Amino acid sequence: MSIPKTQYFEAQPAVASRPRTVRLRIGEMDLTLQTDRGVFGSKGVDLGTRVLLREAPPPPQEGDVLDLGCGYGPIAIVLAKLAPGARLWAVDVNERALELSRANAETAGASNVTVGTPDKVPDEIRFEAIYSNPPVRVGKAPLHSLLLEWLPRLKPAGAAYLVVQRNLGSDSLARWLAEEGFAVSRLKSKKGYRVLEVKAGS
Ligand SMILES: C[S@@+](CC[C@H](N)C(=O)[O-])C[C@H]1O[C@@H](n2cnc3c(N)ncnc32)[C@H](O)[C@@H]1O
């Protein structure tokens, strides 16, 4: 019997839906999030995501903030609750993930989250900050072009916070970003993950 293969970054996951809920506790926040098969972290909020939410600096209190590759929305929703005056853009290519993000933002009362495919973000928007558990598994070249598409949309004083597993190439990603002219620092190293801070180079 062949087992259907699916990847969390497909637009339409091939696997049948099997909804479930997962819990995310961050500081005072205690969220119940809907998830499903065919989306990243469907069995529980990813450890890297939790490291990012605990270790990255708090979001700016106003302006536009991007969650690049939002999945079912844990990053965007926590940031939106921490910064009710900011506008969170939660983008993904996986339609099932986007529907879950919308539902989760509504349940959490995070009305400052706009969920959609990447093309739904108006071209003129520049971000105060970007937070991402990026889709490393898409492969190096697609990941690099994704980052080169979004990082230049930071405001001059803005910063991106990326969480990447050490075993999945966080250090080579940091080196590549530096070669591309970004100012990169390793903000935290925890539980096998690095949180990278990426700013425009001088
Ligand atoms: C590692 S997962 C993180 C998901 C979620 N932020 C979390 O922390 O659970 C990366 C996400 O990036 C999405 N993705 C893949 N390619 C993308 C692209 N070109 N643009 C935006 N998102 C993409 C995937 O579908 C996936 O949901």
C-alpha cells in the first residue's frame, strides 16, 4: 500500500483533514489553537516556534509586522495580542493553514491580524519587524529567494527574527545572509535552535 506523501508547504495538502486543537502557553497567554493534518506543527506548537516567541524581543507596538510562513498562526496571534496597536500580516502558501490562521485569530480576539497569501500584502508596505519560523524544508534556493523577497521590505531601522534548527543549517543560513550584505547576529541558542536577528547592512 502506498502512503500518500504531503508537504506542509503545499497549497492544497493531499492528506485528508483531521482537525484537532493544540495549546500554547506563552507568559500570561494561554491559547487553544485549531490545527489539522497537512499543516506544519499539527501535533503541537513547534519547539522552534516556542523558542522564537520566548526569546525574540517583543514586537513593536505600532506599524506593520510580518509573520512569514504563518502556518495555523501561533506567531502572528501571540504577537498581535502583545501589540494590539500593530498590524500583523500572516502569510502562507498553504490554504488549509490560512483558514486555520483566520479561525484562530478570530477565536483569540486578535482582530489586528490580516491573513492571506503573500500576494495579498500591498507592495508599498514596509515592516517594522519580521518574525518567522521559515520553511527550511522547501530547499536552500527557494528559501534564499523567499528571504531575499521579504527582508528588503524591512524599514531601515527594522529587524527580522528567524528561528532555525541548528541541524537544519542555521549557521550556514546566517553566513549566507551576511554574504548578502545583511547584519546578522545570533541572538539566542536554545534547545538546538538559533534565533537570528537580521538587519539591513550598513
Ligand atoms: C516551519 S513552518 C512555520 C509555521 C508557523 N509559523 C509555526 O510556527 O507553526 C513554515 C511555513 O512557511 C510556509 N511557506 C512555505 N513556502 C512559503 C512561501 N513561499 N511564502 C510564505 N510561506 C511559505 C509553509 O507552508 C509553512 O506553513
